[in-house]
Amino acid sequence: MPAAFVATVAGGSLVERRHVPAAFGELLSLVEDPTVTDVFCNGPGEVWVDHGNGLVRVPLRLTEARLRELAVGLVGLGGRHVDEASPTVDARLEGGIRVHAVLPPISPTGTLLSIRIPAQARMAVTDERLLRLVETRANILITGAGGSGKTTLLAALLSHASPTERIVAIEDVAELRVDHPHFVSLEARQANLEGAGEVSLSRLLREALRMRPDRLVLGECRGAEVRELLSALNTGHDGGAGTLHANSLADVPARLEALGALAGMSEVAVARQAVSAIGAVVHLDRATRSVEAIGRLAIVDARLVIA
């Protein structure tokens, strides 16, 4: 049986969401629903929600003009701008809500909105194996498919770190909501329309190392930032963590190698750094949002494998 990492919600019920911007308009009731984790608008007349157990279409129809108006307004609330010159934008709103917008003609069927809503319920880790990893300050890589609960588990684990420790997180988009008295988050920034003002994950890593962290965390690794993840976990700061998309525990080595190639790293370099940096790989099952397996990385016949 898979070991569930989530116990009961504090108080026995979901905590109501607060500070939801009225700019969500017709989508407000969906975003306010504490059981909803995602809202998707696939062009005019097609809205879907996920309550944590799969997508369900809802009887809500929006015109293309209204959908575009919502996209522009929501992205603007996150301090970003979306138009024909910048037709794909990711923004973070108050309360940790993420909004991703895509405008035509990049999306030929109409404006696309993807809204990810962080859980407001306080989750409890019950798996003694996971608690032991935190206690012994192992560097942890949490893997799984999208929506499997990687960020939720990471935040829950970090909340078990000693209150005397300083946690510094490096994130492309700040999503981690950690119940810890000394948690600091640094968020990357994309370049503006003139190509200036970018603050990369590499720069944030350098800044984080100057902040005397006890634990370094890289929120999510999707591409060439795997180099920053491995660098962060190889700095001599134990107890660090990160997350990675992978379909199974056995797929993790190949996934690391593929992302390493995007960063210009050889398979040998990825293997050596990964084995040195990562103490445990925790893989989550998307269907049950529970721990499917825990493994370790090793080098066998010059290849990175799960031991």
C-alpha cells in the first residue's frame, strides 16, 4: 500500500480561501471553492475545473472578448503584461494563485487561461520515512507528474525543519507556502519588453548563498535550471530539496540527464553531481497523491540509475 503523506485537514475541514481578487469575474465562485485546485478556460465557451480527482467541465460560457479581458486583468494584477507582443505570460497573484495566459494566434482556438490554486488546508506528514529524511537533513528530490502534490509535500516537509534553521527557497514563480518561522523565498524575474531587468535562477542561487541558509530549496525544476538545482544541493548545505516532473521513479535518471543536456551538462557530469547532491528521491502517485516509492540515485556502469 502506498504511504499517504497527507493526513487530515486541520480542524477536520478545509480552510476557506481569502483575498481572492474580484477580477476573476465569472470565475470567482470556482476559484473561491476550497475544493478546487485548478481552473482551465480553453477558449470561449469551455471551462473545466479539477477538484483533485480529475477534470470536470462546468456549464459556464465566456465570449472570446470577455475571456481576453479577464486574462489581461488577471495578468495585470500580477504585475505582468500580456498582448500580441507578449502572448504567453505566467503571473502570481495574492495568496499564491498562479495565472498562465495564452493569446491568439499562439492559441488558434482563442484565449487560454490556466489558474492554479494553492491548497489552504494545513497538511500533516504521517510517513515516518519522510520525517526521518527531514530529521537527518538529507537532500530530497520530490518527483511526480503534474498535479501529484509535489509542492504540497515539499512545503509540508519543510514545516518539520527545526525552527532554529533558516530556509531559503529559490523559485521561478513563488508557490511554496511553508508553515515555518524562518522561511524566505526569492523569486526569479523575466526580462521586460526592452530585454532588461531579468533576475535568473543562477543569480538567485548566488544571492541565496550570501544569506547564510541552513536549508536551500529550489521550488521546481522544469528545464536547464537543473544545473541550479544540483548546484544548490551541492553547496555543502544539507537538508535542501527540490521538485522535478517525472512519470515514475525509474524515469528520474533519464529525466535528469535530459534536463542536464538543456543546460549543456554531459551525462557524466549530471550523474556525478546528482549522486553527490541528492540523498533520496521521493516519487508521488498522481491518482492517489501519495508516496509511491522512495529511492536513491547511484552510478552503475557509468550510468545514472535508481538503486
